[in-house]
Amino acid sequence: MKIDEISTPALIVDVAAMDRNIRHMADFFATGPCRLRPHFKAHKTPEIARRQLAAGSCTGLTCATVWEAEIAAEFCDDVLLANEVIGPGKCERVAALARRIQITVAVDSPQGIESLDQAAKAAGVLIGALVDLDVGQRRCGVQPGREAVLLAHRIAGSGNLTLRGVMGYEGHLVALENRADREARTRAAIERLADTARLIRADDLPCDIVSCGGTGTYDISSRVEGVTEVQAGSYVLMDSDYGRLHLPFEQAFWVLGTVVSRPEPTRCVADAGHKSQTKDHGLPTAPDLPGAEVVSLNDEHATIRIPADSVVKVGDRVRLRPSHTDPTINLHDSVYAIDGDRVVDVWPVAARGYAEHRYNPST
Amino acid sequence: MKIDEISTPALIVDVAAMDRNIRHMADFFATGPCRLRPHFKAHKTPEIARRQLAAGSCTGLTCATVWEAEIAAEFCDDVLLANEVIGPGKCERVAALARRIQITVAVDSPQGIESLDQAAKAAGVLIGALVDLDVGQRRCGVQPGREAVLLAHRIAGSGNLTLRGVMGYEGHLVALENRADREARTRAAIERLADTARLIRADDLPCDIVSCGGTGTYDISSRVEGVTEVQAGSYVLMDSDYGRLHLPFEQAFWVLGTVVSRPEPTRCVADAGHKSQTKDHGLPTAPDLPGAEVVSLNDEHATIRIPADSVVKVGDRVRLRPSHTDPTINLHDSVYAIDGDRVVDVWPVAARGYAEHRYNPST
């Protein structure tokens, strides 16, 4: 199959560029005590995750949802669910996974510990737990220091959870454009995480995992003394938002569209709207069209301003470079893996959406 | 099944509220020459579309993609594909539909006419065509007046297309908050559409359909002399963006989340991020939580500012009111239809995404 035969809009991945990104990151983590645990939520695509693991330097995978962890467990034996797990049936599903793989879950509340502990007890398994710390993002997580140590004691004192360490995500810093600023603030945030790990160990509790980091900060966080693994995800495919940061990774994915209208010389419209690529980090770019600017995305339309002398015409194909990897890929059921103009494979985005609503809608 | 047993995040629809919206709109169109052709793209859910058709006053359904039309054709015999159809295989799929149902496609270019005509010829069918007019939105569509009449002649002169009329979507006006402004500008825009229909008829060409309108303008556009049908979609479920306009429709859908963290008294976090509800029209609201404000959406998190004395706790359920119906529903595989706290049915969002990438990933 040629790329020209793909029905649009479609998600395409340049396999060679993606493999270079994977290689570069694996090489970065090949030496030194800190390892990589790629975030599966970025692409939800088992074939991509398998390549990340095969490249080496990885401790396993990071996931954001139980469903992602269930898919990851099919090919990975060590999963960090870097998120609070609360709600009907979810801890039970984690306990079921704990029978087959090493699974570790972030917790930040006594209720979270209790429900996970009960599910582990009922299933007769041990589940790993990390204390989730707020390193400044102000989302989930307890404060570093004493509050975190208390929660660590509570995990250690539960009957069926194994305290494995701490995590904190510096999500408020990963996209800071000024490198010096990003570096200084990330180091300060992650040092508080590492300090908390030392406090926990000083209380004679185990704390083997100190996890943090994203694509914008992997080379900063990983060098803070005591950090054991980094959760970066977007690096593998990249987006135009991270593209601003001059990172050593290439744009490896695109949304392919078809020009469906050129109603006036300075405007064309492609069939790739925000049901195929999100605009939460800004509008996509259209680098194949000289002088072009995407001016709006509607459900099924990307409206593009073009120079009046542009040769673009109805039926032409156009690659759009999305602003945000994770939610864009979540809109698609498949990834077209390409080599030049040839489709070499089609990979299911197996962990897209929420499985419980896909397969078991029993009332 | 009770609503408390649903795994979150989940899309829930209040069936009674939805049915009232459907009833109100059907009653509005029950008299007068203008009819309703509900837009299937708003919800992509056959069960909802069936109820819209059953309520009466409808000429058929409006769709935005070939895939939506293919799903709609399973239960509706008159579909308007109110969008340009261009690209590999798409006109052929429309021609296949034309064997089973009345299908009409918007066109705005000679290339669009030619490819549709060829596909119709190859399949031995007639396909209906509308001239797509730009009534001010500046997306697709030719200018009203002479340019549109020329395109109408070209359709009429093709061998295998049937000229059925004109359409224009006043998408730039549907959400104007000032009613007088919305009314005056909509009337002016749609009068240009109706005038063009008269010009086409003056050239002895058929022009039976004059289609336009959205949820914010249905009662304005439908009263412009000559308009024959309105494409409104969002009215059936409503969102907080249209909620600003004081329309006679109720919020009938929600994203249900679970509170997974309350890391400080004035903040809680629910497991319903922008992979379950888009923020392109703004952040959702959380009307069940007194004094609460959603301050950010990440992939899997809604961070909510709450009063320090709020009784909300980890494990509580929270309904979030999305800002934009169409792209939010496109994120989900199923709709939980509820009556009070009881789940009465689960409806597949059958037209979600792009089918060609779901079922036929052949290389």
C-alpha cells in the first residue's frame, strides 16, 4: 500500500524517525544509575512500546490508566501505574494484573491505600505502591517531606501493599522554553523528591524507586542524585509544542489530510479537523505547504491560509504536524507505519479510550 | 446497573432531558414549510438519531463524513452529506450508498463534481449534489451569486449527478451571545443563500433544497423565506457553550468522573481529563460541587478548585458538564443512558472515529 491510498484523515508514523528517537533515548540512559520507563499513555500503541523496550535501558513501562496497564501487561512484566486508582472495580483489576506482572501504583491518600490493600487481600496478591508527591504541578500528590513519610509508613503498615518508593511529575516545568530556567526549576523540584526518598529510608522503610521526568526534562531530572527512573513519553513521536524546545528528537508522526476545497486563492481546507488532531496546545502546522498557516480547526476541517500563488489544489495530500501527541493519538484507531511513501505496517492503537466501555457494556 | 457502578470516566445521557429536547425541536418544525435534518455528527449514536427521526418533522439526517453516512444508512433512507467528499475511495463509497438510499453531497469545486460524477457513472447510480456556499464562515463553499450558479450548471450538466439545491452553514454566527446581533447577521447571511437559490431557479435549474442552520440559529434561519431545511445537531444533548445562549434546550449529557485525590482542602482531582472531554470551547463546569471551578484538564485529570469546607472526598462521583458536544462524544465508545440513578441502556457511539482505520487496516 502506498501512502497516497490511505483514506484521510489518518495518523502516520515515520518509522525511521521514530526508531532514531527511541535509539537516542535508550543510548542516553544506557549508562548511569537512572533508567527509562517510557510512558505508554503517549501513544497507547503496543508495537511502539515493544520497540522502546527492545531498545534497552528500560525498567518497564509507565501507564496512566488501568486499561493501559492491562494492554501493557500483554508484553511487559513491570508496569508503573503512575496515577491514583480509585473507583468501582479498578483496584480489583490491578490486583488481577498483580498475579501476572510486577505492578506498582501511585497513591496519595489513606482511602487510596485502603481500597488497593483490600483488593490485594481479596485476590491474595501483593501490589506495589509509590507515594505520589506534588513537586509543584498542583494536581495530585501529597507535599514532599513529612506528609509523604507518613503515607509511606501507612503503605508499609498495610497488609498487602509493598512500599516501593516515591514519584513526582514536574508537568508544570517540562515545556518551559528557556533552558536555564527549566533546568534550575526542575532540579529544585526533583531535589525535594529525592530528599523525601532519603527521609523515608531514614525511617528504615524501603524506597527503591524514585520516579519523575518528562520529555522536556529527562536529561535534567535523571541527573538529580537519587533519581532511579524517568517517565518520558512524547519523545518517541514528538509534537510541535515540544518542537519549540530544540530537543534531540525528531517529529515522527503526522496527521495526513486531503485538500477538499480551495474556495479562494489564499485559502484551502483539508479534511483533518479536531476530531483527528487536538488543538489544546495550539493549531497544527503544515510544513509541506510553503508560506501556509493553519488558521482554524473545526470537527472535520483544517482551514489553511496560503499564498495566492500556491500550487495546492483540491485532492492534494497535506501532512499536518499536531501540537500535542497524547490526545491526538487517542483519537485514532490505527497508526499507519510508513517508510518514505510506502505503508509498511498498520498498528492498532490498542489502549485508545476506556476498554470497560468498549467491550463490556452490560447493564 | 446503577450509575454508581459505572467505571469512570464515562459519558452519560439523561434520557428524559434528551427526549424533551428532541420533542421541543420536532414541535418547532411541525408547522411551516421548513423541516429539520438533524446533524448526526453531533453524537454519532444511532439510538439517538432514531429517536430524532421518530419524533417527526425530519427530512432525514445530515452527516459530515462518509463513515457517518454509512452508519446512518442503516436506519435512514435520506442522508445529506453536508461536506466536500474528496480522496481515495470516498466517492466510490458514496456511490455504493446511492444504491440503497437517497444521498446528497455538498460540492464546491469542479474537481469535486468530476470525481463524484465518475464514481456515480462507474456504479451506475445517480448521486444528489448541493452547491456548498460560503455564507460568511470562510471555510469551504463558493460565494453566493454568480459563482454558485455556474457550479449549479456544471452539476446539472454532468451525466450522473442530480442538482438538488444549495447549502450554507452560518457557523461563525451560531454562538453569538447577543440575540439581536445573532438574528440580524444570520438573517442577512441566509438571505444571500436563499437569493442564490432563486438565481439558480431563474436559470431553469432545479433547486429543491435550501439547507443551513445550527442549534444557535435554527429559529432564525428556518424563518428566512425559501429555506427548506435546518441542520441543527447540538440541541439534542447541549453543552455549556450553547448553554450561554438561553436556548429552550436542556443539558442532557455529562462526563461522569470519580474524585481520585484531594491533596489539599481547596483542591480535588477527578479522573476525567481531556481524553474524555475536550476543552476547545473552554473548561467543563462541575455544577454538583457548590462553589467549585474546574481549573485545568490534563490527559486523565480534571483539577477542581473547591471551597476549603467542601465535603467532597476521594471516591465521590462528580458530573462534569462539557463545553463542546461533538468532539467530546467522539472520544467515547458508548453512551450510558440513565434514568435518575439507573442505567437503562448502553448505546454504542457507532460512528465514532474513522471506520476505514478501524476495520480494514490491510496493507
